[in-house]
Amino acid sequence: MSSSSVNRNVLTILALAGVIAGCPAKNPGVPEGDPAAHTAGSAAPASDVGARIYSGNCVPCHQQNGAGIPGVYPGLAASPVVLGDPAELARWVIKGQRPPSMPAGRYSTQMLQYGWMKPADAAALFSYLRSNFGNSGAPVDAAAVAKALRQ
């Protein structure tokens, strides 16, 4: 095998790995086949649900510690988007509508849209973000997320 075909194969594998890593999960951070899988109205504490959603969907870009990747993906600590209006956060994460508190062009990447996320899941995730990574924002209510998504 020539070195150019080896290089082409390596590049193909790396490209596929990048695409797979960027794909949102089908289910919000819950292992498939998990009998205790989260559904709306489950008894799992919102902080646990939010942590699972974060780990299953957000870590590749924002990292386990919420620091992001400088110049590529934003950090979540003291983020005006995370700590600001929960309605703007909901429309950003679920619909892809950039909030006014995030300047355009600051990051070269596009935020993935998580349109599959139910309001209860989104509220759990947003509450998790607002109470971790050094943040101390108020929890987010599922009804507020649902209302924001209707706007």
C-alpha cells in the first residue's frame, strides 16, 4: 500500500471519528437499555438528569470541567448565556437562535441544535449548568423552557 493511500485512509478515519463525536445522542445522556432511564416525570433528581445529559452530549465541546476549548468552544463558567435569561438559553440550545448576549463571530464553530430535548430535560440540563463550573444561578423550570420554545 502506498503512503498516499495510507494517509488518505488515516484522514478518512479521523474525519469519521470527528463526525461521530459531534453527533448528539438519541436519548439525553442515558445508556441504551438502562431500565432506570430518565423519562419526564421520573423520580431521578434534576441534578442527576442534568449531569447525565451534559456528560452524554456536551462534554466533547465544553469539556468535562466546563472550560470549553479556547477559541473553538466557549467555557460555561460565568457565561452570560448560561447565567442569563433561561428563555434565550433554551432557544439557543434547542432551536439554534443565537442570544444577544453572545457576540457573533467570537467562536468559529456552530452550536449543535438539540431539538429532540424535551422541556423537562432542557430544564434539568440548564439547572445543572447554572449550578456547576463555579456558577451559582437559579434553577430553570420546565414550564419556562416550554414557554420560551413557543415564542
